[in-house]
Amino acid sequence: MYELQVEGMTCGGCVRSVTKSVQSVDGGAKVDVDLPSKKVRVETQASLDAVKAAISDAGYDVTAGAAV
């Protein structure tokens, strides 16, 4: 599982966009977004770098990420 700090999310549409971007890398990924704290927890088989790249490609800044 990874926990990332993702800046630029402001609404439910952003949550859906981030979720879809992660699931484009791993269709079975579980994504939990806490919008107020801008934390995204991802349970996936994909690498941390792949998840960060997918979120960045969707237009959001990943300012921190780590395996938890």
C-alpha cells in the first residue's frame, strides 16, 4: 500500500480523476482519497513510480509518496 500527498484536488471530480488515473495502471487498485488532507492511499500491485506518474499525467502534483 502507498500513501501519497497529492496537491490540486478540490472536488469530487478530482477524486474520480485521480482514482481513474491509478486504475489505468492497475484495474484492480483500491484508491481511497481524503480530500481535506489531500492524502491518497492506494492498494495496488503497480510500482510507486507508476502510480505517481499516472497521477501526475492526470494533472495533479504528487509532493510525497511512500510505501506504508
